[in-house]
Amino acid sequence: MTLEESEKQLLTAEEVSLASTLESLRSQRVRLVQSFAAENARARGLTAQIHDTRRVEDKALLASDEAVSHALAHKRDGDLKTIDRLIAQPYFARFVITDRSNPREQELEYKLGLAANPDCRIMDWRRAPVSKLYYEYKEGEEFDEEIQGRDRSGVIKLRHSVDIEGSALRKVSCRYGTFINKDGRWEKRSSRAVPSHQKGGLPQILTLITPEQFKIISDDPHKPLFIQGLAGSGKTTVALHRLAWLLNQEDYPMTSDECAIIVLSETLKHYVQSTLPSMHVEGVKVFTFAEFCAQCVKTSSALFSHSQSGIKLAASAAPAGSERVKNSVAMLRRIEDATNAGPYTEIILNILRNPAELLAIDETKVLDRESIKLALQRSEEIYAQSAVDRSDLALILRLFELRNAGVTRADGSIGKLKHLVVDELQEYSSTQLAALAGAVDNIGHLTLVGDTDQKLDRAMNFPGWEKLRLYWKQQGVGANFFSLQVSFRNTLPIMRLAQKIKSIPLSSKGREGRLPIWFKSHSPDMSLECAQKWLTTALERYPDALSAAICRNAADARELFNWLKPTFPAAMRLGIDSEYSFEEGLVITHLEESRGLEFSNVLLWEVSRNNYPDDPESRSGLYVAITRASENLSIFTSGQPSPLLPALNSGLMRIYGAEQS
């Protein structure tokens, strides 16, 4: 497509702006290198003088100068690293305003990046209040805002987002559309083109943040924040950018080791860990809930009466009845009333040995003597082996907090954390939420993210958003709730299919895309042949994308991996636990491992009656699996398909198979 002259001029202006910025940054780097070398040499010289000087008074004076010189050299070294990062990626947005705040109207240019450089007018988006003009206004709109105590008014004259990689301008999004630089030649991007895959983590959204999302990110740091929203609405990514924003606020002093991120699985942990460096967030620990509990109580030897071992999970899963008891609010209340100073597991056993007291405070009426007896028997059995169940973790953590007025922090000291981000909140029980709230210094220092439509673990008695809202109100804390109801990940056809599965109203607005495909066959061999063809096409058309085949469980994933291995020997890998990799290519994984992740192309393997029966857990599971796909989705069945799939004539899918021949 031939570009219009106005489009060419706009792109040339962006190239000139980048070239000018890079020239300035490189000149600054030369000066910094010289300054660093001089200060380093001076520091070494002072060290040598101290060694040669005999008088104590002279040594003291030189030591003071040496400390200052080393500090300056260290600062120059840090400045050099910042400059190097800026040279590689100086900014992600450029906007120009016509400022009418003063009698004399003036035009001002700003660039937003991950670090500030006043000489180039680059602002750190997390620290610059003026960034709200970029995020909350469109090009051509007038603004009237108070910024840093000063009234500012005017109009947004130009608002561009850019993608700069390795000091080269790769993409420009502006009023004319989106343009991609391919080997030095600019091409206008199709609205249906697949976004480039960001290797190793969550997609970059800094240039795509909506006014609503920016308000969430920059919301009052001293109020608990709840973000609920449908799949693909950017909940987790917004929460992580909020943490990055908080770490850079002067009125919210916090260091990286004073906060933490809690996720559901090892896979999500690796995913988030690989994302944080690209956001210039360093030193923040990411934990699963079990790891967080182990970290927080690791200084304690009060778990068992018979040993000094730390937290070790039992090899076998606990019965559902036992989990229900320990996840109950009644159990939490008894834990918080416990005054005895014995081992934590002995306190839990003593509570279970008095079922009448538990039943008396069970407002839900879901507990009974039989389930409490089962929980007691199970606990006695595993505690004797110096192991605990996952439902014990929150109880143990809460006991530790009550006894020590804090948790064990990363540096080994006991105290409270400054902030916690908790993902997939719908999978947490009341006891877990209480333990997490008890880990922070202020009940307002929580960012909680979830979506009840994606709830898979029915053993966890998540209290629900309204009860959480009421609880925080009772605590005298004005929690802020935000609901994100637009999916930026999924195309509209994919989102509508997922909503049909969950029996929720179908969206009418969203990103265009292809209808999902349903391959119906009567034999696994036929399904496998079709799957090989579909995946081959996906990998050929989208070589830079991350694609996935999602099975119901780990055993099916391993089996499918072995079947497909001869066809895709190089591009394919197994995605289970620590084996996960987020590079481009094909991942064979299963439902539990895929939650929280996203892939350009997704193949759902054997969506059968056995794998997805008509029950709430299967509905949520299939909803989660479908919404992992951002662009293309195929569903494969052989034999009896899941009753959750819509009718053949629903218009929500394209059908291929024996019935269509």
C-alpha cells in the first residue's frame, strides 16, 4: 500500500525526533564515561593516599573525601547504565501540547519513557504528573488540569505511540493508523494483523493504556484496590504497572524488597518474573501462595511438637471435606482467638478436637461433625509425618503473624510488607485473604486482581466481591473497586464463544477477528491429522508468535506432545511447571498451566463430554481455555463432544467434520 504524502512526512518527523534524541543521549554518554573514569581514578588515588598517610587526622580527612568520591563514581556508573537503557529504548510515546496557561501561548513537546532525561525532554511516566495528559486525552482534545499545584489548560496537538527497539524505530501509531518499519520500508498495518509477540512475558501495554486503566494505575496508594474484569481485559498487567508506579512515588516510600507479588502457579511466577525487568522493576519477589507462606514463617521452629522442620506439603491431596473445614471462616475466627503458645499444628488440632465450638460460630452452616472429624484424622496423619496440607498454610501464616506482629521479610527481619499484589483472587479462601492482609503494614496496601468467571477451584470459599467491599467498609478503609469489561486480548468472536459457554451476555463490541473453528471427527487419528495441519499453518503464518495446544490435564498434554513430536521436532516444547518457555513457537500444555497466559493461536484438544461435562467447574475451565487465544482458536473433538459447546447452527463457530461433508 502506497503511503500518502502526509503519512510520509509524519513518519519522517518521528525518525528525525528519534535521531536527535539519540545524538543527545550518545553525547551525554561520552561525557559520563569521562566523568566516571576521572572520579574512579580520583577515588583510587585517595585510597592510595590513605594507605601511605601516617597521621590519624589526615587519614580521617582523606577517608571522608574518598567516601564522597566513591559515591560519585557509583552514581556516574548508575547514570551510565540508565543512559545505555535509554539509548536502546529512549521513549515509547511522544506528544505535543499547545499550552494556553500563560498569557503567551506556547507549544511544548514531551516524551514518555522508563527513565527521565531532562535534556531530551524524556519524562519517566511513573514520576511525571504530565503523563496523565497523554493517557487521559486524545489528539485534538482540550484539557484543563491541575498538575503539580498549577492549573494547566490547552489542547493535545500531537499524540503518538512508538516502538523503539535497539535504537531503531520499529512502529508508529498515530492519527493515520499504525505503521511498521520492515527492513527500512514503512508499511501501513492491517487492523487484523497479529501483534508482535513479546518474548518472555506479558505484552507491553504502556502505549495502549486506556484512561480508565491509567486511573487504576495511579489511584490513591493508601487504599486497597480491587480490579475485577473479564478475561483479557489487562487486569494483571495493569496491577503490575500500578506496582511500578507505586515504587516511584515520593509520598509512598517503598523499596523493592518491601513488596511482593502472589500468583497461583510456578508457570505464572516465571511469566511475571520475566516481565518485570522490561518494566524496570527489579528486586520484587514473586511467590506462589505456598512459597510466600514458607518465606514468611521460615524463621519459626514452632510448627510441630516433634520436629524442627519447615513447611512441607503432604504428598497426597486432602479430602474435600477436610479442605472445606480449614478454609472456613469459622476456622479462621478460632485461629484468631487462639491464645496458647504451643506449636502451630497443635493449635489447629486442638480447634478440630472441639467441633461444637466450630459449629457454634459457623454462620455458613456448611460444616458438620463428620467433616470436622475427617479434618482431624487427616491432620493427625500428616502432621505425624512433619507435613501439612495446602489448607493449613493460611492458618499457619496467620498464627505466625499474630504471634510475631509481622512476617519474615526478604532480609530475614520480622515486620510487615509495604505492598502486596495478589493475582487470581477468586481462587483464594477467606483464610488466605486474611493471612495476606495480615502481612502488610496497612490494610490499604493491597492490590487484588480477579475474575469470578474464571474460578476453577471449588474447594476455596472465595467470599465474593460484595463481601470484600463490605469488609473493608467495616474496617474503616474506603477500598476502590474497578471493573474492566473490555477484552483487549481476545477478538470479539473468541470472546463471544467464551461468554456463551459461561451463559453470560454476549459482547457486541470488540476487536474484529475470525470465527473459531470446531473440527468434529469420529476418531482420534482423524483429529490428530487435522490438528497437525492446523498447527503447521499457524506456525507458518505466524512464525514470530507464541501458539499453544491446550489439553484438559497433564497426562493428555504429555500424550499429545509425543504424538506431535515427529511433526514439529524443533518448534515444539512441553509446557508443564518449570519446563515452560515463552519464546515463539508451539507449546503443548494443559488447562491449569495455561491460566493467566495468552497465545496468538490456540488449539483446544479433545473438548469431550468426559473432559468438560456440564458442571460449573468445567464451564469455568472451558471459558479459561478459550480466552487464552488472542487471534485464532480451534476446538477438536472425536466421539462425544462436551455438552457445553454451542449448537452447530449457533453461528459462533465454523464447523468442519463428517457432518459437513
